Amino acid sequence: MKWSISAGRIFGIKLRIHLTFFLLPLFVFFSDIKEGFGQAGLSVLFVCAIFACVVIHELSHSLVARRFGREPKSIMLLPIGGVATIDMMPNKPLQEIVISIVGPATNIVIAILLALVGGSSMAVALKNHSNLTASEMFIFDLIAANIMLAIFNLIPALPMDGGRVFRSILALKFGFLRATLWAVTIGKAIAVLFVVLGFFYNPWLALIGLFIFSGANSEKQQAIYLTMLAQRPPDLTIPPEYINLGQDDRLP
Ligand SMILES: [Zn+2]
């Protein structure tokens, strides 16, 4: 994990922060400084709150994977989101569906909890046609961000959660490798669309597109490797007659 620093462990899982991540709060701070130091600080706090939700999202994948006996290796924070690294099990599509879907579901649960905390005072403000306070606005935006995170992660582009669910559904019928190749093709098509749209409208979308494209390639390589590993002969030990070499033996 080059260019990343350790941020400790959560539930025994390594949390790492990619150095490029720190560009995001800096960018947000200097973008909003024209609206005052307080507003810029609040924007940075909001970014931190979103990424706390991202960590909870990745943690939910990791902890559910652990319940299935798979080892969550690490959680990495990047400026475009989080990545949970978990051992891949090609022959467990139903497990993969549960592990993948729990992330977006966690964001929906966070949104509901936030609505329960701030919903009543927000409803009163809206009823009285008064403006939301800064804290109400903060909670409102965080609810919206969590709903967006859930929807965005469900886009069926491997390696995103929706892509993993899509691959696993295909794998039930076509097997892991063919399912992965299909999901990678669709993931790359969506990635190219993101890059093109992002180029015109939003640079972050273009970055996410590039991330999905390179992630889809890694998924393909990993699927080929795991399939070859599963198909290797069951016993590759060398027959005894080939290893009984004495000190004085010479190769021909
Ligand atoms: Zn996820």
C-alpha cells in the first residue's frame, strides 16, 4: 500500500489513509475560505463526517465477511471513497451478495438514524417556513450524502458494490470467471461513460471512472488467477525418485 499512512485499527482491521486523501479537505477549505473561516471549517467537518460514514460502510463489508470466515485485510481511504480489502472466495456468490449489499444498506440505516435525530426539528422549521439552522442543515446534507452513497455504490460497475452483486448473480448461472468477464465489460463501459461525462461536468466523476476502470482490470486478473489456482492438479508434489539426490550425485 504505497503512498498511505496507518490510522490504527478498528475491530482489528487495519485502517490506512492514502496521502492523496488529504488533498480533499485542503481543497474544500480553500474553496470555501472566501465565505469565511467558520464556513470553511464547517465544510471540512462535513467532509470528515462523510468519510466517517464511508469508514462505517467499509467496516460493515469487513465485519460481515468475517462472520462468513473470510479475513478482512484492511480499509483504505481515498479522496474518492473507501476500499475494503477482503479475501475473495470465487465459489460463494450468495456470500458475496450479502457482503456487498450490506455496505449501501448501512448508509441507508445511517440516513434513517440521522433523520430520527434531526427530523423533528427540521420538520418544524419547514412547517414554519423558517430557514434550517447550521446544525440542521449539516444533518440534512449528511442524510442526502448517505442516500447518494447508497445509490452510487449500487451502480452495477465492478468493483463497486452493485457490480459485485451483479457478478455474483451471473456467477450463480455462468460460473465465477464468465460472470466476472461480463461484469468487467459492463463496469468498463460505465467507467468510460463516467470519464466522458466527468470531463464535461464534474472532474470527480472522471476520477471515479478511472478508478472503476483500473479496479475492473484488477478484478479480471484476480478472477483469472483464482480460476487457474482452483483448476491446478490436486497434487503437485515431486515423485520421490526425483528428489533422492545424494551429495555425490551429478546432473547429466
Ligand atoms: Zn461498499
